[in-house]
Amino acid sequence: MELINSIQEKAKQYSEKFIKIRRQLHAHPELSYQEFETSKFIQQQLTEMGIDFESIATTGVLGIIKGKNPSSRVIALRADMDALQITEENEVSYCSQNNGVMHACGHDVHTTILLGAAQILHELKNEWEGTIKLFFQPGEEKNPGGESFMIRDGALQNPKPSGIIALHVHPGLDFGKLSFRKGRVMASADEIYMTIKSKGGHAAAPHLTADTILIASQLIVSLQQIISRNNNPLSPSVLSICSIQGGHTTNVIPSEVKLKGTFRAMDETWRFKAHELIRKQAIGLVESMGAELDLLIDIGYPTVDNDPVFTEINWQLANTYMGKENVQETEVRMGAEDFGYYTQVIPGCFFRLGVRNEEKGIVHNVHTPKFDIDERAIETGIGMMAWLGAKSGL
């Protein structure tokens, strides 16, 4: 138990330092694949800690810490770095200074926690065995996902980890709590782009053209039937059209209407069958109403599949570190994560960190302008990731 006590003491000791780092990152968010200053900041922190690293996937950083018997065990710990195109509405001292960009998904927290865990693991490297790889990953919020580039550039090689661990803030879970789930835990996600085209015309003479607005309306409703009448209702799936752009005035039928949306699935076989059904139905409907359709289904992230054995190991370690009463089973979510790319290659464990505090009004969901966290969760996250890094394995 000496190691766990050392980790807990250091997590508490360094909590204020890393709260300040989180605020620094939060105030200077950068969009996907543009995390140049964030990458420099991470490299500066690792340099000051004396941790070896290399640049990867343009803005990514790959660190490495060797404990005793480095070849005996290799575990990867991952954090994402990018922010979202959202204007922050929080009135806090560390509010975003980059207009229209915000760390509204907690990636500033994830990066901070991995930096904190890295410092602890490096300082205690004579008290644990194996090698730990640190993945600071760009572009989680945007296709094709930064993990695909990390894998492409060799992050999972030389040496290859036996497993990879990541956490994510959970604003629905109280501060001081963690949640795990074995098996499939998050959905796949693909992006849909459609442009309906005709010659356009006067609103008073719709018979002389194809009404792109009407066609778009019919198409949106029609596509929902693909989910309700073709998918197994016991397997979750979602198709949402989230953007309609077309027309500028009251009396002109536009020549183009653009639709954008997302398709989510929990079954990879159904996922690609649905793509064909979407293509067939969309093209057939639009052409039958006298217009043309440009359609792109941009293949996105696969499902996130937590390896049952590896996740059970980490779950039990969490029980030891946090107390069993503070660790629960997390829900299945139709949200997506490019962590799924890793779980297709090596065993993975993706768990949730509670950040909610109703008394302080910290209740807003991710991807909203008022998202924030109870910063005491940083100490919990730092200690938990350091503990799993030191003890986890297959």
C-alpha cells in the first residue's frame, strides 16, 4: 500500500499547480489540428519534469516514462487536446481568450490530468515496473480523428502497449465519483452532407422548377424511416439532420439546399448497411421529385469497445484507490470518441470522471457555452491515472 499512499499524497500536493495549468489551457483553447501552442506548452511541461518525448501527428506529443524492468510491461495513457467552436459564457477568471473557441468538452482537463499523472509517475519511477507511454492527442473533435494519425505515425509501436487507458469528464456524475463499463460503451459516428440542386425559380410558379425546400423537408422525414423500420429496435441508432441552409428571401425557390447531419450506431454491420439505405433512399426521393443530389457520407469514428478483462482490472484498481462506494457502472452513450480506433487494435479502457457540483451550479453538459468543472476533480483524476499507469496491465 505504500505506492498508493505516495500517489495520493503527491496528487494532493500538486493539485493547486495543476489547477493553474488547467486554467492556463482553458484560457487558450485551439481547434482540432491547430493545437500548436498547446503542443508547445505540453512539451515545455514535460521538459521541466525531465520526461522524454517526441512530436507526432503534427501537433501531438508522445512521452515515455521507464520504471523498473522497462520491458516487463507497457501501458499507454491518453489525453486529447483540442477545443470546440463555441463562444464561452462563463464569467470566470480563466474564461477563453480566443473568441469563438472554448474547451467545452473538458480536453483541457484531460491534458492537465495526464501531465499531473506524468509528473507523479516520473518521480516514483523506482517504485513501479514497466514502461508508460503518454499520448497527448490532437483532433478528437473532427474527422478523421487524431487517433488515426497517432496510429499511422507509430504511437502503438516500439514498444507496443498491452493496453491503453483514457478518462473523460462526466458532468452528469458528481465530483469524487468514477464510472466504468465493460464492452461496447460508445457509438460509431459518421457525418452526412447532402446538396439538393435544381434550377430554382419564382415562388409563384413552383411548377416550373423543382422545389428544393419541399424536397429537403420530405427527405428529412423520409430518412427517419430508415432507423425506425430497418434497424433492430434493440440496437440503438440515431440519424439527426442538424443543419439546413437554403434560400434568402420569401419569394424565390433556391437552386440549392444543403443538409448536414450525423449518423450513430452501436452495431458495425448495421452501420454500413444503413449507409447504403441512406444513399438509395436519398437519391431515389430527390430524383423522383425532379432534382439532383450530391451526397457524401464521411466515415467517422468506430464504436468504443472496452476490453472486458482489461476494464475489470482497472475497475478493481479504481475500487482500491477511490473506495468501492465511489465507483459505479457508467451508461451506454450515443456520443462518439476516436478512442475507438485504439480499441480496434489493442485492449482499451475508457472511463468517466465525475465533475458535477450542483451546489456550485456546475451542472452544464459538455459542448455547451457554460460547461465547467469542480476543479477538485483534477486531484482525483491525476491520482487515478497515475495509479492505473503504475499498476494496470494484462
